[in-house]
Amino acid sequence: MISITIAPMSKQSAFDYKILASYLLPKGILEFFDVTAVNEDHTGIIEETGNERVLLHIYLDEKVERL
């Protein structure tokens, strides 16, 4: 399980998150999977920096090869 802490940011579009996912996921994985959703989970935990710990959930769906 990968846990990534990100600082609070303004509301982003799904497109921006898909680009972010392409940097976080192993190289080449998006050739085989589509990003179907990206959700933030606010934990309510405040870090030493004063920022809330936010979990980013990336959902993938396997691409189907069409012959």
C-alpha cells in the first residue's frame, strides 16, 4: 500500500489528477490501464507543518485489447 501525503490545494480537474497519476504510477502502466477516478480522502490529521493529511486514491480499469 502506498500512502502519499499532499498539501491542501485548490480543487483540480480530473484531467490534472490523471497527469499526476501518470507520474506516481510505475512507468508504462497507463498503457494497460485507464484512470477511472481519483478521490481525495481528508483524514482530519494535522501534520507538523499545519497541513491536513490527505490521501489520494487512484482507481484503474484494465484496458481491453480489441482485435
